[in-house]
Amino acid sequence: MSETMLSEKEGQKVTPTKDPTTDPVKDKSQTPPVSRRSGSQTKLVIALALLVAVAAGVYALYMHFRDRVSSDDANVDAHISAIAPKITGNVLDVAVLDNQQVKAGQVLVRIDPRDYQVAVDVAKAAVAQAEGQLQAARVAVPWVSGTTESGTSVADAQLADAQTEVERARAEYDQANTSDVAYAQSNVASKQADNERAQADLARMKPLVDKTEISRQQYDSYVAAAKMADSDLHGAQQQLSSAQQEAAIRKAKLDSAVSKVNTAKAQVASSQANRKQVDVRNADAGTAAAALQAARARLAAAELTLSYTDIAAPVDGVVTRKSVEVGQMVQPGQGLMTVITPDVWVTANFKETQLAGVKPGQKAEIHVDMYGKSVFGHVDSIADSTGSRMSLLPPENATGNFVKVVQRIPVKILVDQTDGLILRPGMNVDVTIFTR
């Protein structure tokens, strides 16, 4: 029975084995219909199986490509540092070759430093001179301050003495001009009156003595009294003259004392003016300090320029496009070589219709054409504009005929691990981003 069923499934007619227990008439009548039904069922099962397999394959492909976007418009990028001099000079030494590995700070090119060393020496001499001038200015400030302060003190003391002398001379002059002269004048007036009375008495007595009405002795007493009164008058007049002369002397002393006061005041004013020299010296010291700072700045600039004679690598990397040779005269900004860093990334230009689900941090597969192998990375960032907008001549859709073209937006992808593959800037790669 099993052999019969196997033959039927294979679609072949096989004569069944006779069974003594089976009715021959019944077997002949049932065998053909069973064979036809079995063949149809087999075909249906096969068709259904193929349909299910195709559907499963389509679903698998859909599920596989649903959560990923790909682009073959992608290249490897890296930091490319252009090496150029900042000064003019002759090249003394080129310390590297093309495609040589270099470290940051390693000297690549040396320029003749002699001219710039001379400038540094001149700047150092200027700094030394400025330091000397500043030191001298700072020393002069306390010296001038002490000298002028002493002169001011002396002038103030002399002025005070002269003013005291003026007061004393004025008091003596006032006394001589008022009390002494007034007393002498009153004494002269008194003596004048006594003299006039004595002369009058003598004049009255003279006729009497001539008539012998009085004795000669009495007359002589009047004569003596008249002479004494006249002598007293002369003495009082001399005292008045002496008092007036003393007053004049006191006046001269007062004038001299006043003159001394004026002189002392002038000296005080001169001393005060000299005190302003302290401010001048302070200003000179400030100017010298500023000059020293300027000289030091020029020295720093000269030393900085001298340091430019050694051109060093700014980063670790590989030298390429070397175009400088020993003895060459270089100019500021002239390209000498470039240094490419080992830190690389991939810039993939995706269609704008592909980036709806792309976000930073998503995993990415990078297929390198050079090796035919893939490495993995992740999305770092997405550019804020399309590549065409940042081109040298961006499209101007507001003029002319407009044709809508799907734009591409750069996506930066960092390589997580290279698996030993060397990635160089400019290499073509295919990028697939897994959006989920």
C-alpha cells in the first residue's frame, strides 16, 4: 500500500499488487479516480508553498530595507592642515619627506634666523635702556620730593620770622611815631611857653633896671631865667628832632621787615612751585614705565617672529604635497606642504527624501570600495543646508525655468572602528544608516 501511494504522488501509473483478500472488480473500479485527485492536491500544495515562500521573501526584504537608508554618494574626509610660513626668508633645512608620519610640534622646515636674531638683540638692548631710564626716574622722585619739601619748610620758617619782625618793627614805629614824638612836641610847646614868658618878663624888667626901679641883682635873675627857658626850649626841640629821627629809623626798619616778608613769601611760592616737580618726576616715571612696556612688547614681537623661522607640524598626521626645497626663498602664506590627520570621518550625501528618520547617534554601515569590506560607525550630525546651496554658484530658482530636482544633504558619520583598514580622504564608500 505504501509503494502504491508513493507512486501516485510522483504522478506515475503503477499496477497495484494483487491481494488475494481484495475484490478484483472493486479494485478496478476505484483506482483511476484516486490517482487524479492526488495529483491535483499535490500541485495545489506546491503552488501554495511557493506563494508563501515568495510572500515571506518579499516581507523579509521589506523588513530588511524598511529601517535603513543607503547612499553611494559618500567619501572619506579628514582634517587637512596647510603648512605655510609667516615670514620671508631662505629655507635652510627641510626635515621631512612626502608621505612621512609626523607628530605635533615636530619641525618641518627651518628658515634662516639671522636677520630675526639681530632684531631680537636690538629689542633686548632697548629693553635694558628703558629699564635704566625707569630706574633713574623712580630714584629722582623721592630725591626731588625731599629737596623741595625741605626748601618749603625753610621758606615757611623764614616767612614766619619775617612776619614776626614786621610786627615788632611796626610796634616800635608806632611807639616812636606816636608816643615819643607827641611827648617831645608837647614838651617843646611847654618849653616854648616858658621861654616866651621868661623873655617877656626880661623885656619888662629891662626898663625898670634902667630906671633903677629894681636892683641889678633882680634883673640878672630874670636874665638867667630867660636864658634857662631858651635853653630848655632848645633842648625840647632837640628831643623832638631826635624822636622824629627815631621814628624815621623805626619806619625804615618796618619797611625792611616788610621787604623781608615779601622775599620770604616769594621763596615760599618758589618752594611750592618746586613741589610740582614731584608730579613732573612722577609723570616722567610713568612715561618711562610705559616706554619699558613698549620695549618689552617689541622684544616679545621680535622673539615671536624669530620663532616663526622653525615651522612645526600643528597636528599629528602624514605629510603630503611637499613643494619646498632647501635654498628656496619663501613668502608669507606660500604653501609648502599639507599634513593630513589620522582622524577620519565619512561625508555621505543622502537624498532629502531619505533623511526623515535619520538622527544623530544612529548606527551606520560603511562599505569601503577599495577593500570590498565594511566597517561600522554612527551618525554624528546632519548639515543645515543642501550641498547645492553651499556650492560656488548656488542655484537661483526664482529666475528662468524651474525644474524640481531632489536635493542631497551632507551627513557626517564617525567611524567607530576601522578593523585594521586604512581610510584615506577622498576614498569612495557606500553608507547604510539603520534608522531603528
